[in-house]
Amino acid sequence: MNEPDRYEIFALAPNQKKVTYQKDTKVKDAASFTLQKEDHTLGNILRMQLLRDRDVLFAGYKAPHPLEHYIILRIQTTPKSNPQKALETAIRDLIDEASGLEEKFKIELERKKQDRPDYY
């Protein structure tokens, strides 16, 4: 069949970079990041987190085609910031948020185990 191998959806090819950066030559304080082997899941989370930042004027992404496994994330910031810094901050904030959620889940799971030891 013409179906590609499943690992091609998430495994990087040799010498393929996960993220590439391209500064916008027409719009000041703007850039595009190409994220290989990613889809709407990460694109939407990053976009939403970037839009929480007061120094981000625009954040959007596109997935050019369903059979091509990459997204293009575009960021424009105020002059006192830059797109790379904004993306790094957004990623760091998402990691902190996920860690906090994981910790709350573990605490709640332990509480449930104590309430019903025969169930777990």
C-alpha cells in the first residue's frame, strides 16, 4: 500500500532539526518557527500560552497539510521582547503547569487509595 510507516509521523530523520527559526524580514519583531513531527495538539497549546503573554502581539500556527507532519508557528512581539524569548517563556510556563497538574493528580490518587484501599 501507499501508506507511510507509522514511525514517520513522530521520528525525526537523521540530521533533521526539531525546530527551525526564520526571522521575518517584513514585520518587525516577528518570526516563524517550524516544528517537525508536531500537529494541532502542540500548536494550539503553544498559541494559547503565547497569547497569555502581554508582550506577544500575535501568535498563530498552521499545519500545511494533513499528510505533512509539521506545523509553522508565527509569533510577533512588542519591541521590548522577541519571538524566541516569548516561545521559551511559553514552553517553560507550560512545563510548570503540567508539573503542577501531575502533582495534584498524585495527591488526589493517594487520597482515593486511602479512602478505598480495596479498589486500588
